[in-house]
Amino acid sequence: MEQEILQQRDQRAPAGLQIRRALFVLRRQLALRVRLQHEGRIHHDQLFLKDNGESIRNLLYPYVRWRQTLERLRTIRYRKPYCARHSSVS
């Protein structure tokens, strides 16, 4: 069991790479928000939004996107976003 845990840790990206990826995603999201705001397509203060600029009102929307992302990867079994948050830290 301990050997499996060590192998899983080796397969994960280094923490610095994960942080850079997270910053890249946040900066891209902020740039999208600013662009849509200048175009007059945003009338709310939400950071995360749909591609068309609408705020996310239905909790099913992120779950569907999450499932699509994991299906495209094909190397990761499905888990709920909340559970994935905890497994990425451990």
C-alpha cells in the first residue's frame, strides 16, 4: 500500500507546476471577464461565468463541464469535484 502511494505521488505534477497552471487559468478567466465587460456583455460581479458572459445560476452546469473534462482525459476515473479537491491535496 505504501509503495502504491509513493508511485502515485511521483506521477503527479510538481507543486510549482500546479500553481503556475492555476494562475494561468485564473488570469485567462480574468482576461475573458474584462473583455466581455468592455463589450457590454456582463452585468454582474461574478468571476466564473459561461462562455457567453452569463453568470452560472444552475449548479448542474459546472458538474456537466467537469464530467466532460474527465471523459476527455480518459486516464482519470470520475469523482465529484469536491472529492477531487481533497485527493489532489493528499
